[in-house]
Amino acid sequence: MAVEITEANYDEVVAQSDKLVMIDFWAEWCGPCRMVAPIVAELATEYEGKAVIGKCDVDENSEISVKFSIRNIPTLLFVKNGEVVDKLVGAVPKSKIIEKLEAYL
């Protein structure tokens, strides 16, 4: 299960993580986000212990969205040591996401 990333737990889950963190920026009303959601859920299970796979609802956590200049959703951000190392925008295939995850593990 993907970790829910909120303004309350951001520092603990993302900024202070010693693992690669992938954040899925999404919203309930976003069609492409619903296409990516099952992939993110699968990756959370597959990468458990190796990377942190999280989801951030842009409507409920606007400060985080603004911090990373999220303009389009879904956006997948890859964060390592508190710094953004890569991102994917739009509904992308699982293979493309795995490619990015593996590159930074």
C-alpha cells in the first residue's frame, strides 16, 4: 500500500528518508490519475523495503504541490536525499516508472 504523503508527515516520510521516494501527485477528479493508481499500488508492494512509494492528493496538500511546482497531474516525482532527481508527467506505463525507480536505487 502506498504511503499517503501529507503536509503533516512530509518531513518524516520524504525529506528525512534514506531511501528513494516516489511521490504520485494526484486528485480524485483526475481520470489519468485513476489509470496510474493501480500501478502505484503494485509498485508500493513490489518495492517495499527498497523505496518509499507515496501518494499526495494535490487538493488536500497544496503547499507540497506549490513547493514542487506541480502544474499537471498525475506527476510522479523521484526524490533522493531530499532532492528531486527525476519526474514523469502524465499516465505513463509501468515499465517506464520501473525504469526510473531502478535508475536511482
